[in-house]
Amino acid sequence: MRTSLVLNVAVVAMVLSAAAGCSVNPVTGKPELSLISEQQEVAMGIESAPQFEKEFGGKVPDAALQNYVQTLGKKVAAVSDRPELPWEFQLVATKTPNAFALPGGKVFVTAGLFGSLTNERQLVAVLGHEIGHICARHNIQGMQRQMGAGLLVELAGQLAGDKADIAKAATSVVGNMAVLKYSRKDEYQADDLGIAYMERAGFNPWGMVETLQFLMSLGEKDESKFAEMFQTHPLTSERVKKAQAAVTSRHAGYAPSQGDPRAKAFMDMRTRLR
């Protein structure tokens, strides 16, 4: 009986493996069971982005601001582990501080978060962190945990179907992404990747440490304002320590005291939000 059960489990695992296919994680280089192809992942982001944008107040109606965020994001994405994705970075109008990464390269930063930051490298750290989530496929893995593998595969299939199915699937993706809670392990890795990408793109990686410390201090002053962000992106003192250790050990050529050479450009952009 026990032998039969073990054999049945093994057969099911083989069938699932064959159906899902084996791929290599873009970040770790290790094989992983892939239920969603890169093509499906990109389709999920493209089809759900308009509704996600609408959900969070629409685009900030300022071409200069949008271009600024897009330029910074693309500079970091170009040196990431998945530079070939159709990356797109948008500033959305909601005043609630947060940032989101849709599957396949769509990144959203809220006006509330942008307006809370004090320099450009902090904004780059936020973008690098979200790029890290996408590169490591954390959002796909998180949705699979949250929704179940079967439903996620079904949604991915619908996004390649007719318009009615696409609209329904996009609604499900938006709903799940808006409340997706990353694990602490995911957050640590996204911070680590963001630090590496920042440095490759020529930005001071101490911006990541500074951002985490800054957001924690703001959260302590007004916990309710940052509750949503801390729920979807758990922020602990351990995250700050790990980020600080990563920058200190791997990027010794940078110092936290170094000035931001584009401080005026950032402040000019932030002023446009008001």
C-alpha cells in the first residue's frame, strides 16, 4: 500500500514536471519548475497594466515626471538579470506610499512614495528593488502560492485567449497583485539584487540602506500612512542590517556620506508633484 502510494506520488510529480517544463531561474541560474513561461509572464503584465494603473489613480499627468521615472528605471533594468524584458516604469497618482511590480517588467511607483523620498538614489533603490522582484520571478511565485498553481496556469492561458477571457484574467491578476505579500526571503533577495543593479548602473548603493532606514523612521512617525506598503513589502530592522552588510562588504568604494550629484534634478521633479 505504502509502496503504491509512493509510486503514485512519483508518477504525478513526473507528469506535473513534464507539463510545466523545467527552466533556469534568471537570477540564481538554478533549475526550477516553471508553470508560467516568460511569454505568458509578459502577457500577464501587459494585459493587466491598464487596469492596475486605473486602480491606483491613473498616471500622474506630467510627461516630464513620467520620463524621469522611466529613464531611471530603464537605466537600472538594462544592467539587471533580465534586460530583454519590455520594461516600463510609471508614476501613479495615489497618495498612498507604495511600489508594485507586475509580471514581465511593469513597475509602478505611487506619487505618495515619490513625494516621501528625499533624493534620487532613494528613488533608484525603490526601482531596483522592484526590478529585483521581477527578475527573480517573485510575483509569479507569490501568485502561485496565493492563488494555487492551477488557477495561475488557467489565468495565463486566458491571457492568450479572446477579449472577454483577457479582461477577466486581467482583473484577477490586478486583484491578486494589489494584495500580494512577499516573503521576508523575497524581500531580502530583492534588496540584494537592487543594490547590485544600482551599483552597475552607476548609482550609490547606500541609497538602498538609506531608503529602508528612512521609510522605517517615517513609518514609526505615521504607521497608518505606510501600513499598506509594510504589509505588501515587510520592512524590519533585519532587512536594514542585511542591506547595510551587503553594501559594506561588496561595494567598499562607496560611502553613505557621498553627496547626490543630481540632487537638484530630483528636487525639481519632486516639486512638480505639488
